[in-house]
Amino acid sequence: MSARKSAKMVESLTDLPPNILMEILVRLPLKTLFLSRCVCKTFLNLTSLDRHFIALHSANATQILAIQFGDDFAPSKLIRWADPELDIAPGFIENFRLKPIFDIPSLGMNFIPYRTNYRYQNMFVLVNSCNGLLYFVRRHTEDERSLVCNPVTNEYFMIPGLDREIRLSSGTKSMWLGVSPSSNQYKVLRLYSRLNGDPLDMGAQVLVVGSNTWRNVENTPVGRDSSWDDCSATVNGVLYWLDKTWKDIVFFDFGRELFGEIALPAEYGDEQLSKIEFMSIGVLGGCLCLSYNVHNAPHVDIWVMKKRGNQESWSKEFVVRAVMPSGAPLYGRFRPLQVLRSGEILMHWINYDLVCYNPRNKSLRYVEFDWLHRKPRAVGFTPSFISLKDTLSVDKVIMQYVRPRADEREP
């Protein structure tokens, strides 16, 4: 073998030992990794089924955002994504285009024409995320089906629908996906009101993903007007959400299948408690957090609960001045999403935009992207290359073999 040919072989990245190549690939941003898989069969093979790569990626993965546009009655069929550490980094880019990552399946829905293509009217709404999985529910329809997907592996699993008897006797208020950390069982929680009787007579059911039976939860909170809420948060297998009529945060522990309550900060008075529409919850640094838009100030207070379930551990960590460049105040809910490596706090100004708050210089900046002001629904999740079949321990997983094109637009 000539010295020239030997040198050329050494210069080829694919000639590196597989373990070293994996160490390189696992550190790539997800967008770059997807592009690499498309242009090199070696990269594709190393990052598809290799358990060593999957374990390495799981240990190094950082949170990204899944974004769905449209409201509950006309949601987008394409789920787009952004890497906050790259796309939203200050000074990196002024206006970026979101990339499609998952195409919600039609499942026999009616098709509608758009230009020269036929597109279906999607009814699946993005509800929440859990361990790298996204959960979608068909709201406001008689056929209340739902699905779980892994947008990275392009797989989805259909959750069994409700029995006819259940649909005729109750109305769904909310549904979420969760997991029991101890058993690693994924479960769906359904809150409902009884159609015949007191509308405040609430009930709850749990379905273990992979089974066909909904089980009743006995200790359901009574008298709560729970409904679909864009602001839920999950920490260590416990789902939290704001109740619209009671003065607390409600939670459901998926492991013990028990409901509970967490009191709001003791400093909250009648003014704050009367304006729950200005409140939101999220997760920062692995802790439950609460934000409140003090509309007459105007600023957003961000509280962090440092000890689970302990009201005295609420601490007001940030006070964000919420005004436009013109000085006009910003109204609505600000949902904290994550802390970036830069120290900025990424928040979702619900129904409008993404914003970043810099606690060092106390500045607020807006994150602009295509389709601005089309009611974005943003959910943070940590991408995973683990197959949906292995994650959920189910067999009837459906694979989508074609990813949505990056330049595809919707009506």
C-alpha cells in the first residue's frame, strides 16, 4: 500500500474506530446529527440500533423544544423543533426557521384540498412530554383517541380509545402521559366529569400503556372544575397543574396513583389568587416553579419550590420586567421552560412568543421564528434514540418511514 493511499485513509472520518466515532457523533447537536445520518451510511448504522451509542446519547442529551402551531380546534399536523442552545443563543441568528420533526398520522380523518396537495385536518393536540416522548390527544371530538410518539425514532403508538359506555356517561376534562419511576410503567391519566348528575362530581381513571383497561382512581379531588390546561409540569414522576377554582397546585403521583395539593407561596394575597389566568408553572433546574405576571407593575415574579411539597421552601428567585421595547406592558402567562447554558431563562409567552430573560443584566429579549403569532404550543423534552417498543414495552408500534420535508409549509 502506498504512503499516499495510507495517508488518505487516515484522513477519512469513517476510518476511525467505531467507539471513537460514536464519542464524536454523540456530542453533535441533534440537527447536525440528523444531517450526518442522511449523508453517511456508517453514521446511520452507528446511531440507529447500537445500544452503546443510545446509552451515550442518553447520558449527554440536552433538552430541546417541540412546537405545534394552531389552537385546540385547528392544530398543525407538523411538529417542529428548536434547539435552544443553538437556535435561541444570543447573537447566533436573528430569525430562524423551525424544522419539522414529526408528522401526525391521519388515522382515517377527512382530507381537505390545499393548493395542488391533499391535506387532512388534524385534530391531535400536543399535551405534554415524558422522558423524550410526546403525547397527543384528539380534543373536542366524540372519538377521544390519543397517541404517544418518539419524534427522534419516528415511531408512534395508539392508546386504546374509550369504551362507548364511558363516552356516553362522562366527558373528558384533561388527559396526560406520565411514568412511574419505580416500575418504569407509562400511564395515561384521565380526568372527567359525569354527564348525568352534578357537573362538579369529578372522576379519574388511569390506563397503563400497553393494556386495554381503564382503572378508576378512588381518591379523586371533588368539586374541581378541571379542564385542558396548557400549563402542566412533571418532576420525578409527579404531574402538577394549576386548578382554576381552588387556591393551590394540584398534583398526581403516577407511581402511587394518588392526588395531592401544594399550597401557593404564603405571600400570595387575594389579588394574586383572583388572577389565576396570569399564573403558570414549569420546571427550572429540576424544581417546580411558579410564575405570576404582576400586570399592574408590570413584572413577572418567578418562584421556585426547593423542597418538594414544602410551602415554606417557595423562594422568589427572579423578578422579570415584562415590557415591550416601546415600554408597553406585556400581559398574559409566562411559562418557564429551561435555563440555558448562558444563564438565560427561556420562557413561553403563551399564545404569542418565546422570550429569554438574562438575570445578570435583567434584560428580556424576544425569540423570533417563522409563523410568528400563530399560537405556538411549546413543550420541552430530552430527545432519545431508544425505540418506542423498548421504552413502552409494547408490540404495536408504528414506524413512519418518511420524515416531513424541512421546507414544507402548511395552510
